[in-house]
Amino acid sequence: MKVADLTGLPDGVPEHFQSQGIEELYPPQAEAVEAGITDGESIVASIPTASGKTFIAELAMLSSVARGGKALYIVPLRALASEKKEEFEEFEQYGVSIGVSTGNYDSDGDWLATKDIIVATSEKVDSLVRNGAKWVDDLSCVVADEVHLVNDAHRGPTLEVTLAKLRRVNPNLQTVALSATVGNADEMADWLDATLVDSSWRPIDLRKGVLYGQALHFDDGTQQELARGKQKETAALVEDTLGDEGSSLVFVNSRRNAEAAAKRLADVTKNHLTDEERSKLREVADEIRDVSDTETSDDLANAVEKGSAFHHAGLASEHRSIVEDVFRDRLVKVISATPTLAAGVNTPSRRVIVRDWRRYDGDVGGMQPLDVLEIHQMFGRAGRPGLDPYGEAVLIAKSHEELQELFDQYVWADPEAVHSKLAAEPALRTHILATVASGFAGTEDELLDFLERTLYATQTDETGRLETVTQRVLDYLERNGFLERDDRLRATGLGHRVSQLYLDPMSAAEIIDGLRAAEDDPTALGLYHLVSRTPDMYQLYLRSGDRERYTEIAYEREPEFLGHMPSEFEDHAFEDWLSALKTARLLEDWASELDEDRITERYAIGPGDIRGKVDTAEWLLNAAERLASELQRSDEESLPSATTTAVREARKRVQYGVEEELLDLAGVRNVGRKRARRLYAAGIESRADLREADKSVVLGALRGRRKTTETILENVGRKDPSLDGVEADAEAKASATKTANEAAGNGGQQSLGDFE
């Protein structure tokens, strides 16, 4: 089928596709058109990566808009939302408006009502439904990208329930689900009342194989000799790929291994760079160092200068974005990554090398083989249409027996079926409350009827399990004052607020109990510990020696805790309490201006982990502030206003990473924690001071960076931000640098936890 034959799209769109060199549809795309994708029919497309899934989604959404409708594209990750928005913005020239929404879970997103295509994460869509976004009723098409992630215990239930709600609100909704090849795509199609497009077709060949010794064994029966010399397997494979001007993705099982592999492989890639590439990579390395003053940032920059990089969740999001961009531009020749990259943004390569096919599993206390689906997701990154003549995916075997095992277990195996994870209590707690609070169910029968629309209900053969778990959850919600139950189900005012704030009800209950237990003004540490012991905060692990250290801190600072500290003899509860304390101490160090590098070293984490903890704490403290206000309105024994004030200050301090005296300055756009401290050291203590201060002093405090200084002066409302003819005040520069260095070295509250 030719693009010119497509109908039902906005004027100019078929010609646009042709201008991009798309003359003929791929077979899976043609099958989707024949199944009615441009006529509003629902489709489940289970096809390999790089086989044109996004084009299928575009056909569905654009034809829906052409009919006067509105489309929603659901993604699993924020980074993927930004990437897709940029892709779809090319259609704005044909009168199609694009919007993206990912954060701020207590917003109704009314501004999105004017957009034709909206890109959002499943969590954001769920929150929009909870907060009564009126435009949701106008949706005519929804696309669920990576829908096989309903199999994920964390994200899966939200995606599953969100799709069920959208289909309930809009009975005629066109549902397009894009999936990797899975073992039960037909079940997913039945659940969504959709036609299945199931294909293994790829636009370029993908050879899969296993390296053992000097020989690459491929699934087509061929072999290739690999000249290794004294090189290790991974280095030899990367060298071989570079010899054919290709790039490589190397998948390993831990962050530490990703960083170590990138460092080693830099010795391979540095010999394959042109002078122009070296120059560009030096600029990229400087950009990486500017993101974060940490050892991780330096290590990444050093590797990138030589054409290698690593990628994992411990990196700052800016780091990950830079690495992805330069890899797509093929400046960086190899990325060593943890498996999370396989499900992330578009980063194809000539060869995918799965070095580690086992991963540590804490539930079983040892290394476990990865799922076939996960390995195949990695394989799917091999080969980019238009750039690569083929793609190649290689596992590495350590013995002849393992060679055969890897062929049987991964190369020739079909992916597993995906299964709903909805029936677990943590998932149902939040979704049952939201279902009642947002009006989808007013009785227990209506609630069960709604849950019958989920994938779980179509898959389970455990009679009565859903009803049993639902009853337990309803009992919990009623006991904690979130629901009222008689012949009807009603969310209380508190329950509505918890649902709108997108909290796990158990987190809300923990926060409410802690706030009520506060006898005096709560301290920042007490509040950080309170939110750190909720299910919504992923706590830091206790490492060797941590139990003794944090037990001492717990007794030293026991009066600050909001709630009763468990006994040391309550082993599991006490361990959780100490893990929350370790997490709270990290937040306290951050809010006390301890240097980021010191924090990463002290807690053995990456800069991305710091940002993740800070963002989560800010969200939970904002929720605590809103809950405190709700309690003040509804409680007979109202919380003192000082409690709400303390929560607000703790939230702002963790948001900006500063002591109380810097809150005003740090809130100015582009100032941040370090620049605020330098300005303060130079005698500029507030926004008002910054608007009136001598420009030479401001420039000196900001280390002579003219463009940065002009931007900050403009952002604070300075009438004339120009620095023409202004020279940096040397005394201000020296004073600010000295004070900032002292703060970096000695920041953070000193206590028994101030260890090296």
C-alpha cells in the first residue's frame, strides 16, 4: 500500500510523509490500515521495535483529528513524552496542535483542552481523570505506547486502570495499543475489543547470536570468526563493530558495571575518532561537567571525550539526555547501559551486546535470568532503518553448555505472556479510592463491575480473589476516614483530597498520623523522616555498618520524630525506620547546602538518585501541606498553623536545597543553591537587594559570568539588566568564592551521622 493512497488525514499530511521519503507502507502498517486504523477502529499492534509502530499511532491520531476529534498518546516515561512531542510537532504546520503534560499531579490540565494531540505519562493521565479534566470527555482516540508494561508491578496497574476509565468515559473511543512482540497479544486485543496486528516483520534484517570463544554463532546457522587477540569479549565485539563504522549498545546488570565498562571501552573507541569528533566531544564533555559537580559527572565526561558513555538511573536526567543525543548523532560510539535503556527513548545501534543476562533479585537473594521479553527488547535496539544495512544482537557465553542454553533460552525462545498486576493491595488501594472519588463507582457492585473491565478480570481464573482483595481495601479506606460505606460508597473530603494529590492512601494515613502527633513545631528532619517512611518514597538501603550508625542517630534525634519509634526488637519495623532515617538525612544534607559531590560519596548514590529523592520529597511535602490545611478545616482538634508553616518551609528548603535565609534568592529563576550562597556572601540577601545591588558586585558574586548575570537580573525584574561597561568587583568575587567553598566543605548539620 502506498502513502498516496491514504485517506482521512489532514490536508497535506500524505504529501508530508512522501517528502520524508515514505512512499510505501511497511506490511504491519498496511495491515493496520486494512483493519480500519484511519476509520476509527481499535488496533493492538504487536510488532518488533523499529517496525513502524509510531507511524501507526500517527495515522490513528491524525485521522481522528481530521474527523474533529482529540487524541491522547500515553507513554511510560517523561523522557519519552518529550521525544514524542518533538516528533509530533512536525504536524503543526497542517493545523494540528500538540501539548505535553507529565508532572504536577494535582492539576486538572485545563489548558490542554485547546490541543488536538496530547502526550502524557499514564500517571499524569490518571491524575487528570481524578482531578476532573473536562477535555477527557472529548477524546476520540487514545494510543497506549509500550502497552506490554501492564506486566510491570509498579507502572502496570495505573496504565491498566487508566485505559479502563477512558473507555468507560468514552464508549466509542478508538484504542490503539502498541506493544513489543509478546506471548499473548490476542488476550490484550480481546480485552480492548481491538483487531490484532501481530507481525515479526522488520525493515532491516536482525541477526541474533551468541559469542563463545573466538566464534560468533548466529541463528541462521552461520558463524563468524572474531579476531580477539588479548581483548575481552565485549571490547572485541565493539572493535569489530567500529571497523564496519557501526555503533554498539552494551547491556550490563548494574550501574557500577556500566561505569566500569564505559571506562574500559573508551580505550577502544578513542582510536576511532576523527579530529572533528574529538573537538565536538570535548564540548559535550564540558556540558556534562556543568550539569553536576560530582565524581559521576566527571567520570562520564572523561569517557565521552573518548567516544564512550554509560547510562543508568543514577545519572541526572540532563546527563542521560546528552548521552542519548550524542549517541543518536553517532559521536559517541558505544553506550554501556543497564536494562532500563531498552524500554526508554529511541537509541538504536548497529550491534547490541547483552553482556549480562542475569540480574540480582532481592526477593530470591541471588542472580536470576532476565525474562525473554526483556532480552528481546534489548535485541530490538539493533539496527536503524536508513543508517544501518542490518542489525545484530549478541549474547556472550562462558562455556559450550551455556552457548546452547542461551540459544534455547533467548535466541530461539518466544517472549512470555504479559499478566496484570492489579490485584495486589498496594495497587488497588489507590485505584479503588480514585475510582470512587472520581465518580466511576457509587456502590460495591458498581465498583466490581468497573474492575471487571480490567485486563486482570479477563485473565484471572481465581474465583472471588478480586472481590476478597477489594473488600480488604474498602475496609482499610473506611477505617482511615477516606471512604464512607452504607448502601453507597462515598469518598470523604479527605479521601477526595488524597485522590487528587495522587497519593497512596497508606502514605496519606502515615502523613496524617505524623502531623497529628506533632507536639511542638516539627523540625525539617522530622518532616523529611515522616515522608521518607511512606510507601511513595523509595528508601535508601542500609549498607554494612549503617544499622549501628543510624541507630545512634535515631536515639540522638528521637524527639524530632513525628510518631512512635519502634523497638530495636521489632526487627523489620526498626530496619524500615532506620532506612527512612538514612533517606531523611540525605534530604537534610541537601537542604543544608552540603555539596552534591559530598552527598553522592556519603550515601554511595548518583546525582540522579539525589534528584529523584528531592523531587519525591518535594511532592510528598506539598501533599502534607495540603493535607494539613484539610485537617485544619475538618478536625475538631485542628492542627496548629505553625505545623503548616513548618511543612511549607521544609518543602521549599528541599526544593531549592538551601538554608532558610536563602529561600528568597534561590527562588529566582537561574539562581539555584550555589549562586544564591555566593550572592548572599557578597551582601545580596534578597530579591529586592538583587534588583538594587551594584551590578559589578552581582557580576563578581557570579564569578564574572556575564550572560548568566544578565539573565538573572532580567528574571528578578531589573529594569536595565545590561552589563555593558561593567567589570566584576574583585572583592565580591573572592568573598563569594571563599564562602561558597567553605559551605561546600562544611555544609550539613553535624551529628553522629556526619561520617566520611
